Amino acid sequence: MNVIRRARSSSQTPVPVTRTLRKLGHDIRDARRRRRIPVAILAERASISRVTLNKVEKGDPGVAVGTYATILFALGMADRLADVADPRHDAIGRELEEEHLPKRIRLARRQKPSKPKSTGAR
């Protein structure tokens, strides 16, 4: 069953996403190596198996994003993950937003104060 599921998920993953995950996995592997952390130690720190860490380092799209985040945390790199979809880095979103900005802005009309009603008693 896992073989069928794995084949199906990889065939549905767009090629650019596959490439990005592969690069992320290789970058994680390189960061681990730069820190001279063995696979077994990093897997233990991230509370995952060595097999799962191996999948991450290969960029397997079937691994949960939480696992990638936990590994980045164990490497001291989780803070950068929070900026992935930050609006400051979303050039396309900002351009689309600017297209829909109003041409001019009008102040809301002020309503005239209503005259006080007379109570009829004099």
C-alpha cells in the first residue's frame, strides 16, 4: 500500500516543487554536515527515525512539513521558516494588491445634525 501511495504522491507533485524539496533536503544535509552532527544524533534531536531523516535529506515530498520544521529547529534554523510566506517577500501579491488600490479616496459624507424634536409641552 505504501508503494502505491508513494508513487501516486510523487506523480502529483509538480516538478518545480520536487526540485525545491530536493534542494531543501540537500541544504539540510549540508547544514547537518557543517555542524558535524551524525544522522543518528539529529534524528534523535528531532524525535524521528534515521530513515525519515534520510527521506528529508533526499527531499521526499511525502514527509510532513512539520518534520522539516522540526529538523530545522534542531539545526537552529527554524526562525527562517517563519519568513517563507512573509508579505514583505511576496512581490506578486504586492503587485496584485496595488492593481486594486482605489484611484481616489473620498471622505464619508457627514450627515446634517437632525433638529431636536419638540416635545409639545410649553
